[in-house]
Amino acid sequence: MGRRSERLSKQGMLASDLAGEGDVIQVVSRAFDVLRCFESHEARLGNLEIANRCGLPRSTVSRLTHTLTRMGQLVYLPRDQKYRIGPSAVAMSTSMMRGLQLRNLIRQRLEDVAEQLPGTVGFVIPDRFHLVYLEHARAANALGLHEGTGTRIAMASTAAGHAYTAALDADVGDALLTEMAREMPDGVKLLRPRIEDNRRFLREHGYVVVCGLWSPHINGLAVPVWSPQYQTFVVVTIGLLAAMYDEARLHKEVAPRLLQLGATVGGLLEGADGNIFGSRTESKPVPVRAHNNKIIKAEDTNELEAGARRPRAARSVRARDGRR
């Protein structure tokens, strides 16, 4: 693997690369910025709205939307004089999602936790300065928590974002914050003062807690997990009402369950290239690695929970191949 490939594998893409340095082609980066503006399949946006969201000149956006429309990535609606996601983009995303068969298994694990805790449990992946819910589960009595699959959340103000940035190698995390400061300076003001404490706590305990930052009524806890498929960290996270779960209760009652969930999801991700794609996947016990790398069955929850309760460095941030 070449030197540049080694750099990219640290996070999937270094933040500094997105600034136009090196061999990144700006027009490609900007085209994806335009597509990111369409957070839902039903979103309708005009060039001015897209320009405001992307921070790009309207003339540049006009050229990009014209090209993306010719490619089928966008569709122009003459009556509204707006654009929406096109058939090519939908087809591409659908074919990619079809290959993620382990999502069903992950969702089942999220639902198990949601049955025990009255909150929203999520499995999120990074997208520049945001994270996107790939799967979620919500307790029937969860109040004030509306995240769902496809929802984008800010890294700077969420437990998931703080856990993700804390898990990155320090140089990669610092580069990400530097780039974020150019586009989201208010976000960096929330994240930068906490990142060293987050890194230290993550090394010692395996998770990160953020209370009242996204909303004064919501407290969150998150566990980062290394994904071999995406070559970066993904995150399992939960949001709970602060009135019900203060910080002390998060550490005592929520952390063990999320650490167990993180270990389970990590095992699923590591096995994703093997039997997990078989037609009888769901009928087989899923092997999960505990904190001491011993292979155990997913149903052996007592041993997993016992391991999770002991303060430890997260397996996901002490991985092999040079990943801390």
C-alpha cells in the first residue's frame, strides 16, 4: 500500500484533503456538497437555497446542478423551479444498501437495547462534519427524540460526534477540527475545548458522555467502533431525557449496555465478509469479541456485561494496523 493510501486509511479521507490540497478535484468535492443538501428523497431546493447551504457562488451551483441533472443525479421541477434527488442517485443508493445485509442484525441489537432503556439508540456513520443514522431503534416511551434512518446530526454538538472525533488518531482529529473551523466555527467552539478530555476518557472507559449540548433536555452516550468496511470509525449512541438520566445514571446504568452493544456491533462488522452474508445468518449465534479478545457467543450477555463494567480502554480505539 502506498504512502497516500496509508494516510487515507486512517480515516477514509483526511480533513485537509477536503480543503482542496493535494490531488482532490474541487469540482467533484463540490458536486457531492450539492447532493448532501438533499437530506431526504422529497427535498426540493432551488439554486439559491443550495448556494446558501453549500457556501458556493450561485453561478457555480447552477453549473453543478445542470451537470448533475444531465447525469440523472438530480431532477429539475419546472413548476417549482427547484431540484430534487434524481433516479440515478436513488438507484445507486439502493444498490449499495442492498449489500449491507448486516444492517438487519445491527438493528435487532439496537432494538434489544431500546427495550431496556427509554431513549433513541442509533448506529451512525461519518459524513464530513456530520454523522448519519444508518439504523436506529426507539423505545415506545421515548419522548422528545425524533432521529430516524437518514437523519444527519452535527459532530460538534452530539455524543456520537464527540466519540467519533475522540477515537480518531490525534493528527487526523486535529486536521478535521481545523477544516471544520473554516466552515463551522461555532461547532468547533463546542468541540475543541472538550476533545482532549474526550480522548482521555475514551481511552480509559471506552465511551464518551455529552450532557445538554445538543439540547438542554437531552443527554447522550456513545461508543466508537472500527469498521473494516468503511476504514473509519462508526458509532453506536443513545439519547435520553436529561430529567430521567443525569450524568451519574448514564455512567452507572447506560454505559454497560452501550459498551456491550459496541462489542456486539464490532463483532458483526468484523465478520461481515464471512458467514454473516449467508442465507441462514440470523439463525446462527453471532461471534463477538469481548474486551480480552476471547470469542464468545452473542447470547452470553452476562460475560459481556461483566467485561463492559470494568473500566477499560475501548477495543475500537486500541485496534491493530496502527489504529491507536
